[in-house]
Amino acid sequence: MLRVLLVDDDTRVLDGLRRSLWGMRAEWQMQFANSGVEALRMLENEPADVVVSDMRMPGMDGAELLGAVKSRYPEAVRLILSGQANPELILRANGTAHQYLAKPCDASVLKAAIARSQGLRALLGNEQLAQLVGGVDALPSPPKAYQELLEQLQDPNSSMASVAQLISRDAALTANILKLTNSAFFGSRGPVASVERAVEFIGIDTIAALVLGYGLYGANTPVALPGFDLDALSQHSFETAAWARCVARSERMDPTLVEAAFLAGVLHDVGCAVIALRAAPGAAAPSAAAPGAGETAGGDWITASHALIDQYHAQIGAYLLGLWGFSDTVVEAIAWHHTPSRASEQSFGLCGVVHVADCLAHERHDRGSGQPPRSLEPGYLEGLGLSDRYGEWQASLPEA
């Protein structure tokens, strides 16, 4: 049974939550706390799977409470409720909450957010991997990409298009800005699925305040995993996105799906960055994060971390982005970009497009590297009657 802890200093709000969530009592074990201190005391007695907290509370506010939850119980899903939207508040909550919900929050929205977290945990399928992912609040960007964005934001002649183009070239910048744009803090009425729309929606001034004033994107977070190249990952992700958009267009897919294909391509390997970030000495020990991950080479953290990247990066990336509120279609495409036959789509859709694009990107890069090219899932295109299309996609791709 899913364990849910709801925290608010207003007893009337707690009573309202009890009434609105009463119908879930057969599926959820719910507890209610009227302060951060009481919530932490309850968690000591029985940890929760999901913690939902108000932001504005006397003494310990929601950001501080969820920060403590993140530190002590990183596997817990953390949701915050707030009606405030100033940059300082956004950044404080950004480091502790997986998602932000507007207050007052409709019961159906809260139920959906909690239920979705349960489905995502099933996708990950491992409690220790959930602990590893739970400590991530922002993804690291290569210093060069971050510096270029800083220069662009400080240039009085910069445009929305130029800022969006720089952000789109990096998976971490893309994921972090869309996480914020789609939060309740900015009042989006519908999902924002592209960087261009995100920049237009919240504006260059807000992005500049977040990036310049608070170092939002974690560019200075060290990735100390030997053999892991963040620049190469960023380049591959952008190339995959370009190929994904090209393949989607060649199949005459709907423009919204073409847009989603580019986004999923940029983000398909974010799980690699998550593992590299958390695998640094002093972070959570990756050797305990998954069955068998620490059994090679004496269980040293470097070998174990690379084993995690090879085996679990797709599921880890999908889990994190799902917690951050990305759409189910993008999350599924990331989760199964190596094995699209396991996705729910019955035809050639977003997951298949990203799978093909990833293989084509690796193929072009590996051609002169002496490495074997990444292969398509056996029988996948044949089963869809598309085996003859691969050569056409190869010929239609833009130059890298």
C-alpha cells in the first residue's frame, strides 16, 4: 500500500485533504501533519513513499522540510504546494521538490500526481535506484555550454531564439528549464514541450534571473567519474534530437510529435548524467544501487558506476523526468529507447523514432572510431513493415 504524508499548518486545509482523499483509503495509507517538525517525527516512525507539503509554514517551511526528507529519505517522492512565484522561492523549492502544484490544489490534480509517482516507481523497479535518483535536484551541464549561455544572457542584443538554441543543445539545460516552466509557479495552462515555447512563456529576463542570480543549472556540480565525458554526452544528445526530428518529419508525423521527438532526443540519455553525478566520491554509493552493479572488479565505485550507466540509464532518466512532470509519451520514449518493442505504442511512434535516431547518431560517430555501431532492436522495424525505410532515413539526415 502506498504511504502518503500530507503536511500543512492550516488544520482546515488538512481536514479538506482528508475529505477529498477519503476515497483512496483502500489504496493509500495516509498520515497528516500540521508542521514540519511533526512530519519528520512521523517519518522516523514510518517512512513515506510520497510527501506533500505546503510551502508557507511557520518555523520550518516546505522547502526546508522537503530538504530534510531528501537528505534522510531520498527515495521518497516530494511534492510542494504553493501559490507564491518569486525567483528566490522557486529556487529554494527547486532544490528539494520533484514537482510544484498550485495552491489551492484540486483534489483530482493531487490524486493524479501521487498516483503517477506510484506508476513511475514500478517502471524503475528498484528501491536502491530510487534512492540514487532521489538526491538529484538539477542536472550538470558542461562548463562550456553553461558559459555560452551566461554570455548570451548578458548580451543586450540577445534574442529569444538565440537563447533557446543554446539551451536546446544541452540536455541538462533543457530538462531543468522545462521542469520549471511546467511547474505551477509559472501558471502554465498546458504542457510546454519545447525550449522555444518555454523561453517565450517565461521570458529572457526570468531565465537570466534564475541562471545568473542562482546558478540554477548545476553547471558547477562536479562530475568526477573517470571515463565519463559530459561534453560528448551533450553532443550525442543534441545530434540524436536532430535525427529524431528529421525522421519524424520524413514520416510526416504531426508537428507536435515532431517537437516531442526533438525533446525526447535531447533528453534520452539524461540517466547517464544522473549516475555520473551521484557516483562521484562522497555521493551515494553506486555499488549498492542495483543487483550485481558492484560485483565486478572488486565492487569499486568506478566500475560499478559504468555498469549502472550501461544497464539502467534509460529507466533512471525516465524516472527522474517523470517525477519532474514531463509527459508520459516523452518518459516512455526515454525508458524504452533501446527496446521500443516494450513500449505501449503499437505503431511507429515517438519511442521508435528516438530508438532509430539514437542508432543513427551512434552509427555516424562510431564509423571512424573503431567501435561497433549501436544496432537496432532485432526484428523491430521488420515487425512494423519499415525495414526498407532505414536506408532512406540515413540518406535524409542533416550533416552533423
